[in-house]
Amino acid sequence: MSESFSELFDELGRIEQRLSDEGPGPELVEELGALRAQADEWMENWLVLEDRIAELCERFGLDLDLDASPINHENAPSNVAPETGPISPAPYPPKPEGSDGISMVWHIPPHLDSEALVRTFRKGIGFFDLWMYQEAAEELEKVLKQTGDFPVARLYLALAYIARGRGREAEPHLQILLSTEQSPWILTSVRHARAHVYAEQGRWREAAEDLVLAVEGGRGVPILHYNLAVALIRVGDWERAIEELINVLEVDSRDEEAWLVGIAVLKRLGRFRLAISWALHGYRLLPDSWRIGKELAILLDYFGRLEEAARIWKRLLRLQPRDPDLWSGWGWTRWRQGDRLSARGAWKKAASLDGKAGQVLLYLGWAALEVGDRIGAWRYLERAEQDETVKNAAHAAMGWIAKAKGQGAGSLSCRNEPAEVGPQELDSKPSGHGY
């Protein structure tokens, strides 16, 4: 098979050379289309082979990695429920306006001229930069014991506490700084830090209030706008969250998380057409983002643009071949296109990568029912029932099978498509690299 695939690449190289020499023409377009059809056929046959291998493993109880790969792919989820707490380290102070971000941070007040003190302070900052927060806190505590009024040391000490999950110990230091400081940079950093503490405690409204003030002092710092957007999402202010995400993308149009959260928020608001515009724009800017690509494929499928969705699923699978969600999504689109064989092969591949994926097992249950395999369907549905997200649907399907069995085989006329709208609920919740 590898030799056949090499031949496809050789043919593609020949067409590419002719396009360069002769320019586009009807004949070459036709040849390119025929080559794509060959590649599709190759992929279909590969899926059938995977399907057979999966069946043998299941039948004989074999524990086999069906897609061994030397590449270690990170399968980060694209959707995190709003109830989850902060997932970032302590908020680093925003870069001071008009500075190099170093000289102001390390500025030592003139009256603190002890060489030993300066050395201890710089050591603490060095540990902080290396994410050695316990060691940083120990050094900065020594500085404050000797000086008592060194704002930057107090700020970094509070941040080190937050990074260690000791937000309550950081709060008194933050309050002192809010009461005594006038530096816009320090006040912005303090409000950002206190918002992080509030977020950890689930006090999202207070976090949002602090972040509004931090944004006013931060002069367009993307992470402040992003974290404010996340806080607004937690309190249900979805429209304002979108505005803040736009502010992020105006500064950094390649912020993957901002695109993902924006898409999720727009879906949550039911503004699916605007969500697909966001997904298209984000994917054009970040064509290697399999997470944005997945959202785009889901939306294209939702709007019935199945050919486009299928092309994106296939491209994403080349980027992330061990992601069960991508196999599940491609299987769903192929099912909608009427290709039941490819759909079942894709879903079995997804199940081999994640044996507890309830939605995929539910799909496989309905697919087995469609071909009259009630025993196989029951096995899939029993496993799907262990997943709380599809438990009710699996239970209902099992009840239907039991009822049909009681009425006789002649009553078995299963529905023509699996339960659920698609590979992922369209009102899925936003994620974030901030709070």
C-alpha cells in the first residue's frame, strides 16, 4: 500500500510541474480531480482494513495499538465548562508602558542601597522567572523583612504565593499595594493578580470588576482583555465577552484561544452564522490549528456543507491522527453523505483510541442496528451507557431494542441516523488559557 501511495505523490508532483510550466487548464483540473478520487478510494480501503482489524481485536480480545505513532500529540480539549476554575499560572505583571519591561521591574529605590539586599531581591526575581515560586517567595520575604516598603518585591511575593495556590496569603499584600501605590503599572498588576485570586475562589463578578480597572490601566494588553472576557463569560455577560475578545484579536490576530472562545460564545448565543465566519477567519490565519479546524468542520456540517466539512476533517486527521473526536466528526459527516461503511470505520477507529467515548459508542450502536445486528448494537450501547453525557440516549435505545425483540424480528426497523445532532453539541462551552 505504501508503494501505491508513493505513486499518488509522484503523480501529484507531475501535475504540479505541468501546472507550473503550462498554467491551469481543463485537462489538468480533470487529472487533479481524478487523482483526488484515487486518494479518496485509497483512504476508504484503509478504513475498511482498520475496521476489520478492530473487529478481530474485539472478537479475540486482543490489546493492540491500532495506530502506533512516534509522534506524541497533545489532545487538548477545545471546550471547558465555565464552572472550572483558573487554569493558568499566576498572572505575570503586564509590561510597563514605554519601558523594556525589565528596568522598571528591577528598579531599586535609592534608599535601599544594600548590596546584599539587592542581591537577594534579584535572586528572588530570578527564581520567579524560572517558575521556582517557593524559592522566589523565600527570597522576597527576606527583602520585605529588611525593608517593609519595597512595592515591586511585595508584588512579586504576592504573585509567587498565587502561583503556589496560596491566594489568601497574597491578598493582604495586594491590599497594601492598592492602598499605598500610585504607579499605574503596579496598580494594574495588582488588580490583575487579585482578579486571579477571586477567580480561584469562584468570585467571578468581583474578578470582572478588578479586570475592568486593570484593562483601563493596561492600555491594550491582550491577556487583560482575554481574562476579562473569561470572567464576563462566567457571570453570563456573553455579549461583552465578545467585545473583549475582539480587542484581543485586534492586537494579536493569531491568538488561537481567543478564536476558540469567541466561536464557543457565539454558538452559546445561537449566532451560528457569525460563529462560522469567526471559524473561517481564524482557520485562514491559523491553518495548522486542528482545534479551530474542528470547530469549522462541525459548523460546516451543521449548515449542510458536507463536502467542505469532509475535506477539513481529512486534513485535520493528517495533523492529529490520534484524536478520537476528529475520527468521530469525520464519521458523522460521512454518515450524512450516505457512506455508511466509511462512517462505521471512522467510529471504530475513534472507539479504538478512546474506548469510553460514549457518543461514538452510541453512533456505533445505531449503525449496528441499521444493518440488523441487534447483539452488536446492544454491546455498544451497554458501553455507551457508562458515559453520563449519553446515558439517557443509550438507555432509550436499549429499551427500544428490548421492545422490538419482544414484538418479533419483523418489527425491527431502526431509524436511519444516530442520535444527537453531530459530533459535538453546538452549544458547547468556551475554554481559556487565562482563568
